[in-house]
Amino acid sequence: MGRGSALTPAGAPAGAPGDGRALPLDRDPRRIAAMFGGIAPRYDLMNRLMTGGRDGHWRRSAAREVAPTPGDRLLDACCGTGDLSFTLAEECPGCEVVGLDFAEAMLARARGKAAARQRRGRHVPTFVRGDLLDLPFADREFAAVTAGWGVRNVPDIARAFAEMKRVTRPGGRVVCLESTQAPDGAGRHFHRVWMGHVVPLLGRVVTGDATAYAYLPASVEAFPRAEELAAIMAAAGLTRVRYRRFGVGAVAIHVGEVPADVAPGATR
Ligand SMILES: C[S@@+](CC[C@H](N)C(=O)[O-])C[C@H]1O[C@@H](n2cnc3c(N)ncnc32)[C@H](O)[C@@H]1O
């Protein structure tokens, strides 16, 4: 499998932008896992550089949307190198946090960071390998599920939310932290220039991989807009769906709740 070639080959069928089903990028799981595996050693550094260090604040805001209470079991899907999982564990030291990802190299870094924190006496998550689209957990196993910059990479967004809802107990929350298209205006223009020109250049210099950080802006452009994503979450059966924007409006945290009276697997 070639490292980082996740852009659609010329002539591949393009989905309707924003329909949340057929997307105009190749999100073949093996390609996506290989791409993240390739950038794993510099992934955290790139996050700090790309966001001016704001990513930690956005993760903390997402973790607070979970509103966990001690004893809760929390799942962080698409955990990557674990930063949102660690933030959840810090926000709720009495919670059990499980981070899940399908890229072994990202998980290896998460486990390395966990071991270092544990030596300093910190409460740490456990990390498991798995696919967001086929979560290896029973129905209603978690009090809440988060995904930070993960849903944008899957070929079936509706299924991702259906899986997150399935493993969340009634009354629990599903929280999605994602890059999104900024609303029209100066912020959108700035973000397009930043993502379209500065980030790919930074990515090439820092990681040596031009493709992965060209995939990033392309995947944001192909991703449903914030209001469309909210509709996809509602269609998956989540209720009280709402979202907040951050930065220049190009980062959004969506929150939905699993209705108290819903049977596992039901979409309504
Ligand atoms: C942009 S990183 C986000 C990592 C982390 N959540 C963070 O806050 O930095 C996306 C991660 O999603 C993972 N991923 C993408 N699709 C996945 C899937 N279907 N199942 C599990 N992990 C997936 C990738 O391997 C990668 O580690």
C-alpha cells in the first residue's frame, strides 16, 4: 500500500459535495490508515503549527461538552496519538477512557505518551485498535463517545454516527470535533488560503509527505457544512443536535444526545 495517496485518482466518480454519502475523495480505509501511519511521528507537531496551538483549547471544549461524571466509561473514536483521550481523562479523572483508532502507528504514539504520563502518576486512557464504522463494543457500553477530526476521514458519515450512537447509553452524548468550511466572509477567505497553500507547504517541510497535507484541505472542502452535518446526526437518531464554531469559524463542535427511550440500533 503506497504511503499517502488518498486523493481521488483522475476520473474517479465524484459524489455530491455535502450529501454526506458519496464523497469526492478516496477514503479507502487502508489508504487512510497508511496515510496517518506515515505522518504519525510528526502529527502532534503539525497540529500545533497548523492551529497556532489552539487545538488543545478546542479539544478541551469538546471534552467539556461530554459533561462526564466520575465512573463514566468514555470512548474517544479516531483517537490518533491520543490527545483528546488524554484531555477527557484530565477532565474526568474518575472516568474510564478508551481511545480507538485503526492506524497502529498512531496508537503506538498514544500508548507511548500514556506510559510516560503513567510514570508521572497520571490517570491514563487505554488504547485499542478498531474501526469507527464497525465498533468492537456492545450496544450502550459508553456514557459518551467523541471523535476529534475523525469523521471527515470515513467513507460513510451516517454509519459513523449510527455506530457512535449504538454504543452510547440512552441520555448519553455523541461529540464531534471537526474542521469545517468557515461561513462566507473574510474568515473563509483566510482559511482557504491557509489550508490551501500554507498547510500543504508546512506539511511537506515538517513531515516530508506532500500528499497527506494536501488531502486535509481537500477533505474539508468535501465534508458536509456544519448545518448539513447536524442534519446527518439528527437522521442517525441523535436528538438536541447543536454545534458551536471556533477560530475563524473553520472548526466546529457538534453535540447530539441519544434519546432516553430508544432501542439499540433504531434510527428514530
Ligand atoms: C486527524 S486524526 C485525529 C486524531 C485525534 N483525534 C486528534 O484529536 O488529534 C484522524 C485519525 O482518525 C483515524 N481514523 C480514520 N478513519 C478511521 C476509522 N474508520 N476507524 C478508526 N480510526 C480511523 C486515523 O487513523 C487518524 O489517526
